[in-house]
Amino acid sequence: MIATERLVLRPWQDGDRGAFVEMMAAPHIVQFLGPAFADDPLAALDRHIDYRASHGLGFWAVERRADGALIGQCGLKPGGEGTPIEGLLEIGWALGSAGLGQGYALEAARATLGWAWANRREAEVVAITSAINVRSRAVMERLDMVRDIDGDFDHPVVPDGSPLKRHVTFRIARPAQI
């Protein structure tokens, strides 16, 4: 578990499933993660739970400390198969409507990077998003991640012709003092 000033990043609990499904059905989530994700969000949640067991990684539930509300997910996973980041340490996040526009994604991602530097040995962390996802790209920039233009790619699981097909890659190196 990771605690920040306003958030708790914690393992998923059985009681989170309904709230997770509702949160992932929000239009802004479906817009950037695609309808396939919205059709079976519990499969994605189960993958993150499995990553924790198999790799010591996975997305945590992001809970607002003030009221205990589940507002999103954030964490680390192995980069996706068939992508230029396959096997690299990838950070990601998604916040439901209740978590938008308040700096929660940045706060959760900073805490996640801190956890990565303290608990993992990788020299860098990467992040990807669809090229049109301006909000996620802004979080990556605020994290001081650097765009790797040569790492941009067409995501193999996104259908051809989809505006989500083209993905951008950002990287951040392990701080020298760690």
C-alpha cells in the first residue's frame, strides 16, 4: 500500500469490482482505452491482479483518503507483447469521472514512480498512450517523462483505422541519487 497526501494506492478487493466496472464505462475512459476494454473491464482488472502474483507488479486501486471513494487505478506492468516496450517496466493510470481535473493522476503516478525506484532495479520506466490522449500525455510531461518519438508505434491490438491506433512513448530514467 502507498499513501500520499490525498490518496491511498492499495491492492484490489472483491468489493471493488462493481465500482471498477462503472468507473471504466465512463465516456472519457472508453474514448481512449477503446470499446474492447469497456466490453470486458474485469478481464483487465484480473490481468493486473495476476501481474501482481506473477511479476510483483500491477495496478493498484486508487482511493481518495477524504472519503474512501475508489476513483481510479494506477501502477506498473510489463510492457505489452508485440509492442516496442515489450517487457519494459510500464506505468499507467486511469481515473473515473470523480477523479478528473484535481491532480490525482499526477499524484498517484508520482507515488508509483517512487515505489518503482525504491523496489525495482530497472534503469527506466516507460509510458504509452494513444497519440490523441492529450490528458495522459500532459501527465507524462508533468512527471518529467521525455517523449521518445522514435518509440511511437501503431498498437497491435488496436484495429486498423481506429484513431487510437497510433501510440506515443514516453520514458523516464532512474534518478541518479537512487
